[in-house]
Amino acid sequence: MLAFSQGSTEAFAELFGRYKQPLYGFFRRRLGDPARAEELTQETFLVVLRSASRYEPRALFRTYLYAIGFKILRAHRHRTVLRATILGLRKPEQAPSVLEAHDANLAVREALSRLDSIGREILLLREFEQLSYSEIADLLRLPVNTVRSRLFRARATLRDILAAPAPQAAPTKFTESEEHA
Amino acid sequence: MNTVTHPVVPEQVMAFLDGELPSAQAQSVFEHVKHCADCASLAAELANTQRQLATWSVDALPLRVESALLQKLERQNTPLRDPGWPSRVRGPIGVRPLLAISGAATALVIVFLFARVSGRSYLAKYMEPRPTSPSVAALGARGGTTPRQIPNKSKAIAEYEALSRETQQMATNASLDLDGASEGVGRGEGAGNGPSDEDGRVAPDFHQPMIARTVSLTILTKDFPASRAQLDAILARYHGYAAQLTANNAENRARSITASLRIPASELSVAINALKNLGHVETESQSGEEITQQHADLVARLKNAHETETRLQAILQQRTGKVADVLAVEQEIARVRGEIEQMEAERKALEHRVDFGSIELNLTEEYKAQLDGSSPSVSTRMHNALVNGFEHAAESLLGLLLFFMEAGPVLLLWGALLVLPAFLVIRRYRRAVTAV
């Protein structure tokens, strides 16, 4: 990143090659619309590019990247919810687990969707983005002990949900926009 | 699980599996898990959950996204193409804004130079030097300023001069008093090179540009009474008068005089010099307004009106008709005569502005405060300040109370109307944010 901030194109190409898929996965696991996930991935890299000159190596680049991605995701969620609440244009975007009911990993996604939002976010950051407890704490602005306890609770809940016999699957209703997505 | 049989809490087992424990603590947890069936079971379950989660894979980022992003990056990041560009050259505002600013500055300079060159050629074309009249030349020489040059005589100006001469002749023949406004003060030589009328007074020379001069002076004087006396003497010496004068003689403050003086144009410059000797000149400004065209229009209209009047009088004398027709002609003559009188007055006023320069004088005393033993004591002033403070506090409280009494019902009404929808919207928004 330091080389990139000094203008090295090759450095950026390497960063992009290394993190494009994890970052896309970060958005893809949190958003129902793949196109939106692609768009936010692009936006995150653009922000990294624009702020390269101001980059200070105070943490791992991975943490820096996910912090930017998390802010962009949060802003996107707020925009979506605000639009849905005030203007009533469309329903807020659903988590992928609800949308992709035909997928083979339905049980895992369904179980994740039943977790509380903070616990789910901590669990996703730990399991898929491989962030340490302290990195998650910095990102979510929570104490490390809180992160650990919430993570344990989320894992225990997930374990119980996955261990329980699967309920009779009800046909999932899709909205028009979700079907297009 | 309890802390007696399990010195290691389940969260520590999880942290151990995640590699988040310090090495010493990790070793003790590892030893415990080896011998504790419950904790080993918990570790196995957590590992199993992790394995289940790991089955959730995400499709690869499409190549089109990658290429689109790279295109965007290339468009938005010009410096990236040239890694050798030093960051200190880019500066905090980047290269593109700098280039834009430089381009705009260059364009401005070009426009400015073009405007100057064009302006010079225009002036060279239309501002050829022409001989100034002795009066104007004298005025300029005395005042240290040169009267503004005007464009060369055009056809309109030539017609105007002819009209002026005719009008002067007609006015003289009709024994009109053209110089009433300047009676008593005399017309200066500067504007007096024109033909003389029956009383020997000199009519203005309309061959020269007519310039109404205005001067503004702000003077600070140490000896106010002496300056006041000198001001009166200057007015008398240069045949001027005060069109308006306001004197402020308040005690314990700087005295001042604000006056609008009228000085014959021929003596304006020397009068200004004399006024400057009253004290220290703080500000001075001089301006000249050319009213030649305005005067020309007026003279032309006046000539037409005179001719109309002459024709009407001829009709009245030579034609016979009904009484009503005669009355109508007389009414028309009266109307035209009224217009002539009005235009004559305007003409006199214009010429008076040329004949008499205007000086806006602000004469202020350089005030030195005197020690005043009669001022109230400190305790009295503090008491008064305290009383004033309480009064102001009471007034502000009363004002606040009155405001709420006046606007309160409206605020309550709108609050009652809006609070429920606002609460519902906020609650829905919070729930939606939490849900995603």
C-alpha cells in the first residue's frame, strides 16, 4: 500500500488482485443483490485509490480495506432504508440467505439470518474476513471482551440452530425487485 | 459447567480455537481440553460449526467488473500512470485543479491584454486632441487637472452648436432672463466667452464641453473657530456661497461642519487650494460630469417649442374663426409657454451646475478630550450599570415569555400534529436498519 500511495501502478494491481475476491465476498454475503455487491466493491477500491496519498500504515491494509468497505456498506444500508421508509420506493434489501432459498447452503444462511445483527456481523467478520478480535472491535467500535462474548453467543446459537431438526420448508415469497436480482 | 470443575470458561475454549490467546494461557487451555470431555465436546462442536459455515462459498467477481473498475481507475487516476511524479508537486489540491486554475488565469490575462489594446485603438480613433477653450484651459491649469477630452466634433455636435446659437438669439430677442440663477454672484470668466446679452452679462460658450465639477473634501482642523472664520472669508473672496451648511457644536465632542459650497467654476481650483489650508486634508476626491449632450437635447427641444409658439401666435393673429377655435389656440399657446418656462428653468439649472462647481466639505475639529471632574463616580456608574443589567434581564425574560405566549399555541399545535408521524417514521427506520 505504501508503494501504491507513492504512485506505483504495479502495487495497486497486486493489492487489487489479492483483495478483490475477499472484498466481493464481504459484500456478497451481506447483500442480496449481486450487482449491488459488485458496485460497492468498485466503490471501495475507488475510495482506496482516492485516499492513497493520505494512507498511514497504522493497521493492516486488510483492516483498512474492510473498514472502508464497512462504512460504504453501512451508508448503503442507511440510504436503502431511508428511501424505503420515507419514500416507500422499495423494501430494504434482504440478506442473501432469504433470497437464495434454492441454494444448497440454505440451512447455514437461514441460521445466520436468525442471529441478531451485531452477532451476525461479528461472526461473519471472524469466519469469512478472518479478522482478529481486536480488529473487529476497532471496526465495530466495541470492547474486545464484548466482541468475544457476542461471538461466542452467536456461535452457540448457530450451533443450536444447525443441530435442531430442519423445519418444514415454506415456499419463500419474492418481491418483484428481488426476483430480478 | 462451573468454575470449580472447569477452570477454563467456554469463551476461552473458543478463543483458543481462534488462536486469540497468549501462548501461556493457550497452553493451559490446551491441557484442560485434553482432559475435559465437556470442553473437548464444546471445541468439537465449535469446529463443526466453523466447517459448516465454511461451506458457504461466494461466486467469483465477474471479469467485466474488474475491467470496468480498472477503466474507472485509469480515468480517475492520471498520476498513477506516471509513478515518477513526485507527490509534493501534486500538492494537496491535485494536478487537475492546478491546470484548471492556470488555464483560467492565462485566459484572463489574454482577455485583459486584448481589452487594453482594443481600448487604446478605440481611444486613438475617437479621442483626437482638440484645442481647449481659454476658460477650460485656465480651469485645468489652476486646478492642476486637465478637463476630460471629448470625442471630435460630430455632426450632432455641430447641429447642436447651431441650435444653441439660434436659441441664444431667440432668448435674447424675447428678453428672457437666462442668467437669473447666477445673479448676485456673477458668472465667472471661465464660462463667459460666449456672446453678451443686453445687460452685458456673458452667456455660456456652448462650443466647449460643459462639465459640472464636484469636489469632496474632508479636513481635520486643530483650531475650529479660526477655520470657521476662514471658511466664510473664502466664500466671500471667491464669490461663492453655501447652499447648505450644518454645524455641530456639541460639548465634549469634536465640533464639525458639513457644508455644500458653490464656487464659480473659474475660481474653483484656487478656492479648493484655500480650503485645503484650513487643516489636514484627510480625503479628497474630484469628479466632472459632462452634460453637453443633455444640454444639447434641452436646447433643441427649447427651439422647437419656441417655433411652435411663434407659429401659434401667427395663427392667432392672422386667422379668424370661431371663438372656440381661438380659445383652443390660446390654450395651446399657454401650454407651450409653460413647457418653455420649464425647459428654460432646466437649462438654467444645467448651466448653473457648469458655472458653479460644487464642494462637499466636511470640516471636523481635532478633538482633545478634557479631564472632566464632573463625571459620575465609579460607584455611581456601577450602580447604574447594575440597574440597567437587571432591567435588561427583566426585559429579555418578559420578551421570551411574550414570545411563547404568542407563538406557543402554534408550536403546540404543530408539535401535536407532527410528533406521532415523526415517532412512527423514526421507529420504522430504526427497525429497518436493525433488520438489515
